[in-house]
Amino acid sequence: MTLTLFALMASLPALALLRLWNGRTRIALVLAFLPISIAAAFLVAAFEETQFIKNNASGIGPTPRWTVSNYWLDYDAERRQLTGSD
């Protein structure tokens, strides 16, 4: 699913940027799109999870995520464990 969404959403910007540069810079830029996109998604998820724990330090049941409302997070304060559906 991630690769499909990446291909759908990043293909047009990548093609547009290809026209701006020439040679090896063009290839390096396109090859960097996927790792940078995955790293950015990881950072957003990590921030969301730390804020979830900070805001619900006493514990909370299943709650929809901020970024993807189809998934949920759950924090058990006694065991200090964060779980989720993803």
C-alpha cells in the first residue's frame, strides 16, 4: 500500500523535477524520493506517538490516530506500553 501511494503521489512531482536538472543530479534526486518519503513518514508517526503518550499519560483506550483515522492507538499507563492497529 505504501509503495502504491508513493507511486501515485510522488510520480508527478518527480517527473516535474526531472526537467529542472540534467545528468546524474536528476538520477540522484529521483532515487532519493523514496527513502526521504519513508523517513518523513517515520518522523511524523514517531512525533504523533510521543504526543499521544504525553497527552494521555494516565492511559487511554483505543483512540483514532491523527494521521490515519482508520488506525488506532492505545496506551496502558501501568505497563507503559503503547499499542496500535497498524
